Amino acid sequence: MKRRSTAVFALLLSTAFLLNAQVAQKRPMTIDDGLNMANVGSALLSPDGRQVLYSLSALDWANNKRKTIYYMISSEGGEPRQYIGEAGGNAFQFSPDGTFLTFTRSVDKFNQIFIMPTFGGEAVQLTKHENSVGSYKWSRDSQTIFFVAAEPRGKDEEKKFKAGEDAVFIDEGPNGQEEGSWNALWGFDVKAKKESRLTDEKIIIGGFDPSPDGTRVLYAARAENRRNQGYLSEIYLLDLKDKKSIRLTDNKAPESGVLWAPDGKSFVYSAPDDKAWELSNGKLWLMDLDTKQHRMISGRFEGNIGGHVWTPDGKSLLFSGTQRTDANLFKLDVASGEVIRLTGVTGTLSAGSFSADRKKMVYAFSDFDTPPDLFVSPTAEFKPIRLTDANPWIKKDLALASGKVIRWKSKDGLEIEGLLFLPAGYQPGRKIPLMLNIHGGPAGSFGNRFSDKYHVYAGLGYASLCPNVRGSSGYTDALLRGNMRDIGNGDYWDLMTGVDYLVREGIADPEKLGLRGWSYGGILGGWTITQTNRFKAASIGAMVADWTSEYGPGFNHDIRLWYIGGTPWDNPDGYRKRSALTYAKNVTTPTLILHGASDTTDTEAQSMNFFAYLKDMGKTVRYIKFPREPHGFGEPRHQRIRDVEEIAWMQKYVLGAEWKSWIRPEDAKKDEKTDDKKSPVS
């Protein structure tokens, strides 16, 4: 027995030595590795299930953008072939009969629909609309393309506009906070190459769907464009014979995602409620067109629902569903409401497209240490066929973090779930720096999918904690509503108790704590550093510091309806008490503030105010504003500056180290050429 134990110990020791040697041969991930990753997307399965169209985008550093190329590949796998030329395109769709592929492309600054045979060839411009074609859909018989287009200015209006008469009358007519326009639904006869206008009302159309027999169209629309009044979206039924519409819903809940049942007698749609704009994970409803009666059909499913499609028999819906940190494919029985999980992956499976018979799907899969790639599988039986391997070097060359799901009890006893990432080769019991990450939302969530930032920080020696605090989606509606009228309280304690848990577990060094967050993550992060001095450094991105001053410029419906309640004039104390700016004098944490100059989700002045408060009080603070950038950054060079400056800030104030950034090979070559041209010192 003793000899066997010795042998087992020797085997374990040699295995551990081999694993550590393998880790040692790999290098830590860098910000540039994340930028250099190829991204797969736009996966589209042909109606017969035989081919998949997908995109692959790669970094074009010299031109400060990503370049996208489209490929076609057999659904059985094999070698892909480039399918679309350098001009590219958007909004790809197969015609229902599988004969054609359509997409939009800019012509003279207006988007038009192009068409090409599925087997390949040259793309031909199909529409020549007066202005840009928006969203579009094929009729089931592949004879007509329905599309939405904005109303163009008249000739006199356009002339005046170009001359400088471009004042915007806010919230009047189709205008919101920016200039808007009414839009209309159009039909395009593919054979005759003729378009016809189908609606004349002054409305703004959202989603729509033509009926199976092509005689009617369901659409969601609003008759105004105020930013925070999405609840005024209602569903309408258009008869194409007389071009008259009837209203099918009348409530204060935003409806979307209309989709005809195969028999044309009913339709499914998405709405949080059938009366008011409730805070919920989103529900599916079914309406009978004869009786106009509706009922919720997804009540048995707890989690997020996305990408729902009908099965051909009209008895079921397939959808991608997120529950806790994983996402899978589900099947909903329309009659009974019963939900069956068809896949059981640990990670994130997102079904992008289905064959016409719904027997096959193409999906993207990712998990903690696996970048997204595309697969095809039957829907009834999960048998994946891999189509892409976009970044094989990630696992081959890099020492990645290990990720896992953890749980702890918050201050009030509520169980909170989060993700923990530890550096490669981490030895249990060793205290290391901790980075607390805060997700966006508030109704966002951290999921089991690849994110380069955690691996980069792991390579620098940090553990990363990603809590799904109360208010997160993908769990129960009760958890989603957990911070109603309580933002900055329960969610704050969910963060702090998670940090405390990792300190007790001997993982987090309590003297080396950092914090980072974007959007709601920046909001809650900014709030957190006004409530505690435990963090040595903070990176606050796209924040809101003062709810009262953001009421007009920003999104406020969720604050008004749920998270604070009321308005600044009837609840001024509530707005003041929930704002980080009110407590800015308490901040002792060295704070880096980041914001895009063109952000209209959380307006840039919020960060400027927070910075000015801290700066004028003599706090340690730095603010970097990025020209042209909206809420989510698009320019690679800005992304790199943002991330590198954040790391430098953390290294300096969490670890007390002066850190030198990585140098991109392209920039290193430029520096070498510059040095070669310098005159020698005499």
C-alpha cells in the first residue's frame, strides 16, 4: 500500500512539473493580442442547410479600423472560399427559396440592396431608392422584398439644409434629441424591379414581418420619437390590398420582435409585460388575429430570450436562452408553455441562423478560455461540426487565466454569483492583487465567454472578480428587480461582500485592490469609491455622476421608472442621494476617468463634472477624453490607449510600480527607421 502511494505521489508530482513547464513555455497575453484576434460573425445558414456565409474581421492597424471579409463554407466543414468582394456589405439574407443572397451596400452615400446568385458571381444593385434602404425582409415566395426607408427631405428643404438652415426642433415631429425623420414601409418586386409605397402615416417603424401568404404585414411603430418613450411602440396590421392598418395593441409596454406563425392565424412578439413597462427578463407573447386575444407563452422560462424562430409545424419556437452564466438552445411548446433545453453546454452558445426546416443550426460558441468560433449541428441531437478556428494561436502560445463560477452571500443574505479568473499556475493560498470588474446595464451580466481583459490582467498577476450583482439579467426576475429604488445600496454590498469572500479565501490581497467598470459599471464604480477607501486604484468609464443633470441629455426611463423612481422635481432628494457627485469629497482612491466625446448613452459632461470636482479638491485623478467615440469604442488606436493607460494606472497605484507598455511591432519598426535617419551626435 505504501509503495502504491509513493508511486501515485510521484506520478502527480511529475504531472504537476509537466504542467508548470508547459505554462512556463507560454507567454502572458497582452492588449495587442486582444486587438490582433480575428473575429467571426454574421453567420447565416442557407435555407437548405448546406452552406454557411460568415464574416471574418481582422485588425488594420495602419488605417485604424477592422477589415471584414466574407466567406462561404460547406455546413459539413472544409475549406472556406471568399464570397464577397472588397466592397463588402451588410444585412445579408438568403431568399427563402435559396436561389439568391441579398445584402446592403452604400451607393452615393445611400444604402441600397444588392443581389447575387447563391452559387456565386457578381453582385448587382437591385434597389435605386431615393434615399437609404433600412431593414428589409423577403416574402415567403421569394418574389418581393419589403423594406423600411426614411422620408427624404424635399428639394426645397434639402437646398435650405445645405445652406445652413439645419436647426433641430427637439422632440417635435419625428425629431428626438437629434434630427429624425418619419419612415415608411415599401415593397420591391424582384422580377419587375419596381418599388411601391405601402404606408403613408407619420410613424417610425421598428421591426416588421410579412405574412406567409404575402397579403399582410405586421409591424411595430411609434408616432413620436422622444428618447425615453419606447413604451409608446405598438403593433399594427397592414392589409396590402387596401393599404390600411389596424392597431393590435394599446398599452404602455414596448412591443418588438413580431413574427407570424406558419399558418398565418397568429403571431408571436416580445414585450416585458402586456400593460406597463416592467423590469423583467423579457417575455414572449402569442396573439390570435381572429379574436385579438393574447397570452404569455414563455412564463416557465427564467432567463434571457433571444433569436426566437418558429418550427415549420407552428407548434414550437426555438430560441437562444441565457440562464445564469451559460447560454444554450431551447425549445418552447406554444400550447403548453413547456420549455426543453436542447443543448447543455457549459459556456455561451448563440444560435445565429437555422435551416428552413429548423433541423440544423449554425452557432457561435465561447467559454472562459475559448475564443468564439462557428459550428453547425442538428437541433434535435447535438452533434457539432466545427467550421472555423479563427485564433488557434491563443491557446497554443498564451498562458491563459483559469475561470470558474463562484457564489457568496451578500450583506442581507442574498446569494450572489460571479466569475473568478486566476493567473495560469496560481498556487492556492497565495494572496495576489485583485481586480474588481463591474458589468454594464444595470441589467447586464457576466457570462461564461471569452474576454481578453481578464487574461491580460492575469498575465500581470491579478485575479479578476466579476460579480453578477442584483439587477443582473439572465437569472430570475426577482434578482433583476433587486436594485429597484435601491441602486447603489444592495448592488454595492454585493460587490464588497464578493471582495471580502476572496480575502477570506486567501486569494485577494486586501492591500492590493483595483476596480474597473464601464457604463453602469462606471456608474457603480464611481459610487463605490465614494463609499469606501479600500481600493488603491479605480478606472471609471462612461459614467453618470449626477442623475439630475443627466435627466434631459441621457436615457432616464429606467432611472425614473425603476432604479430611483420619480423625477428630479418630485423626488429631488432621491436623485441627489443616489449620485456619486454628491459624495465626491469622500474619494481617496486614485481615479482614472475615461469617456467617448460622442457618447449619447451616458453623456460626456458627466465625466467632466466628476473630474472637475476631484481635481479641484486636490484628489489624484486623470481624465482621458476620446474624440469621435460613442458609448462603445470603435477605433483600435483609441481602444489601445484606453486599455494601456488603465493598466499603467493600476500598476502604479495598486502595485506601486512604474510600468512600461508593450510596443506594437509596427510602431517598433517605425522607431527603428526614425533612429536610422537621425544624425550622429558630434
